[in-house]
Amino acid sequence: MARHLVTSALPYINGIKHLGNMVGSMLPADVYSRYLRQRGHDVLYICATDEHGTPAELAAKEAGLSVAEFCAQAHDAQKAVYDGFELAFDHFGRSSSQQNVEITQHFARKLNENGFIEERAIRQVYSPVDGRFLPDRYVEGTCPHCGYDKARGDQCENCTRVLDPTDLIDPRSAISGSTDLEVRETKHLFLLQSKLQHEVEEWIATVSDQWPHLSTSIARKWLTEGLNDRAITRDLDWGVPVPADTWPELAAEGKVFYVWFDAPVEYIGATKEWADAAGDGETRDWKSWWYEADDTVRYTQFMAKDNVPFHTVMFPATELGVREPWKKVDVVKGFNWLTYYGGKFSTSQKRGVFTDAALEILPGDYWRYFLIANAPESDDSSFTWEHFTATVNKDLADTLGNFVNRVLSFSRKRFGDEVPAGHAAGEAEAKLGEEVARLLGEYEEQMEALQFRKAAAALRALWSAGNSYLEEKAPWLEIKTDADGAALTLRTAMNLIRLYAVVSEPFIPTSSAAMRGAFALENDTATWVTAEQAKSLDAVPAGTAFTVPPVLFAKITEEDLESYRERFGGAPEA
């Protein structure tokens, strides 16, 4: 089986993330990783908190903590939320780790040796009130492209255009709010992306046919506009230091690398963190996942569209310029945005549903299924409480949860606590087996293609097939005239439950474990269900003891819905 490296965009350290962030990166990466593991592949799923740059410093200042203390606390808080969503990272690291510092500095030295870094004097925003230069996000103002008046000096949140602080109209300090700003000369390191454009274009031409249209179109747009040389250092107190052995003057001035230079390196750094965290007697080879791994590792990245340029153009340029055989991404799965009633989720403006609040309301499986079933793949999709309620009630509570509960409860009531025997499978069961095998094949095909909404639709169809079979056979009527026929129906339905438990695990791991745990099967180590097994529906034989698990999914009531609207608002402006 293949080796699969999976990464998702690193969540910023400056606060708990919203649902849009979850569905645009970490959750689909987790669903895919779980699926690959079940199919027998060797999988390494890596993520980390992105802890450098102005967001960390500004958030720490607001919290009244040192940046190091703030980041440590925020990392643990984010990890607790991701545990609640059951994101099965192999390692969830920190970009402030020593491993990332060392590898980032190594990349910088190599780029410099190869002629792709240049020291330049530039004119930069300086605030006399704050007594310091103001890098990127320390400057706010109006975007010159779209007119958004809360644009930051690195990127406009509204139109996603990458900016420099000096591009902003009516700039102001994000620290003090002062508009008394000056432009002074200072020195910084620049990555000469213009010298690498042709190599990036050649690389993209060899791999982008595997990317979704969104990722390809964003990358090609950047290349068409031309890659500009970009400053990769900043005047901050917190970050990966510029190495003094290569740039002593800049190191003495306290320059650190720009967060978007070191953050992608953290995918490698976090993998080394994972290896270094191995227990006694365990050896983990981190480098084989990243170095000279083109023929042995398939690398898939997940991210929202605003992160796509950095991962399809900027970081590949860095890897190419290093002139070492570091693994470059094979597939970039880009996502559009999940909106909140048509408006953007926003961490900075605290608009929408945030992941910690979501878990206060309902368990992770509710959110996992809804988000993936409505993932913003081909275009933006909208979160509304009404849509969420309808999806939970119809798909989870009625289609799956009710099927499981009524089959097991009815069988226990009429036949006891063991799977009944009854007749041998007949024509209806053969027909059902063929349909289930077909739908399972469709589900596998869509998962392999990273088409998550279509995969969710195929999974939903699998669940519906059980309900259709149950309605057709009607064991509650059948038992009145043919007890063995009713027993066959229930035994077949129980085998469907076990099949659902296995194949639904990437989407709803907790509920899948509850379904699987209902049956006292010995040596039940199967991780997947083959097409032939799906056809036969005999993995749970007669005589197997079973229990009825608690209700898998509770319906959302009108009172619940009203309380959600009251707490979070029914529209962004609310």
C-alpha cells in the first residue's frame, strides 16, 4: 500500500477558529486520513498551530501575556477543541518549535547560497508614537483594490489580495491607532521569486492536472501576474531569528523571518517534532516522508482558497530554490468559503459559529457530518441554523439513527439479545447486496477523488438503502405470519448497521464506534468492507449477542433552533 502524507493549513494561534476554518482545512484532511488508514495505507497526518507574526503578538498584548505564554495556552486550547471534533492528527505541533527554527534557518541559508536571497534597503512604515517599525498586520487601513476599510498590511480579508503596508490608504497603527506614521529606511531580506518563476511554472505544469480547478486557477493567476521578489523578514520580537552566522547585522537588529516564510516549513518541522516525540524503544523516520520522497510518498494538502497561493506558488518556489530534494505537494485540495447567512465567518470580527461554541451545543459528529456534506468545494456554501437543523434531523436522526434504533430495539423485543437466524437470504437480500455494493463503490470513488460532498451523498444513499429495504420487508408485519422471514430481515438489517459502522467512520467516528460496539463479535478487526462482503451481508452471524446503544442522534427541536438563533444571530448583521 502507498505512503500518504497529509497536511492541513496551520490554524493561527490568535484564538479559537470558526466552522469555516474547520471545513476549509483540518476536517476534510482528517476525513481523508481516516479513510486512507481504513483502506490499509500508511498515513501521516500533520498539522500545527501557526504561532509567529503579528497576530500572535497582538493577541498576546490584548490578553496581557508574554507571547510565549499566550501561544502555549492557545495551542492547548485549540488542541482541546480539535480533540472534541476527533481530529486524528498523528502530530499537532507548534511553529515556534526548535525543530522549525532549525529547518527554517537551513532553508534560508541554502536559498542564500544559491543566489535567491538578497538584502535590500526598503522604506517601511514607522510609528513615532509606538517607537517602532510596523510590519504587515501592525498597519491597518483601506484596501487600494476593493475599498475595504479594515484591510491589514499583509492581505485584504475582503478581496484576498496580498498587500504591503505601504499600499494601504489612510493607514493607522494596529497597536495605538495612531495615524501619525512615517516611512523610514530599514534593511530586510528578500526572496527572489522572480528568478524562480519559470521553475515554478514548469513544476505546476507537471502536477496541477491532479488539482481541483480552484487551486489551479489561483496558482495560474499568480503566475500570469508575475512573481515579485518578496521581503521575508520582519521587525518583530517573536519569530524564527535570522541566523547570525549568515546575516550578523540583521540578526543584531533582531530581525525575524516573515511568518509566511517559516509557517509552511513547519509541516516538515512538525514531522520532526513527531519523530522526536517517539517513546522509548520506538524509532520514527521523519526524513523519509520529506527528503527524496517523490517516488515513495503521495502528499495531499488541504486549505481554504486564501491560503492556496502560498502553498501552490510561494512555498514551492522556496523548495525549488533550496536545491535539495524536499518533497513537494502532489495535490492541493482548495476550498471556497463557508459563509454565515451569506456573510463571511470572521475570527477578527467574531462573526459566526466558533468551534468551541459548536461543541457546547452538540457533539462533534453532528458538525463533522454537516460540514463535510455541505463542504464549499465548487463554490461558497452558506451555513444557516435552518439548514443545519434540517440536515441533522433528516440525515442523522431519521435516516441513520432511527434505522439503527428501531432495528435493534424491535429485534431485542421479539427475539431477545442475540441476532436471530431465520430463513436463508433470498431475492430481496440479493438485490439489496448488489445495491449496497454499487453505492459503496461510488462512495470509495468519490473519496479517492477528494469529492467530499459527493462522498457524503453516496454515504447517505447507503443509509437510505437500509430504510428502503426495511420498509419493503416490513418485519413488524412480517412477524405476524412468518417469524423466520422477519428474523432474516432483522439479521440483514443488523449486518447493514455493522457495515454502516465501518464505512461511516471517517465522517462520524464516535457514532460509528457506538454502532460497531453494539455487536459482540470476536476478533472484529476488519477496517473496511469489500464489495463482496457488502453483497453477502453476513459479517454478523446469527447468535451474535448485541445491545441497543443510546440514541445516536437527537433531533433538533424548534425550541433548540430558536435558542441557537438567539445566541448566535440569524444573519451576520444581527
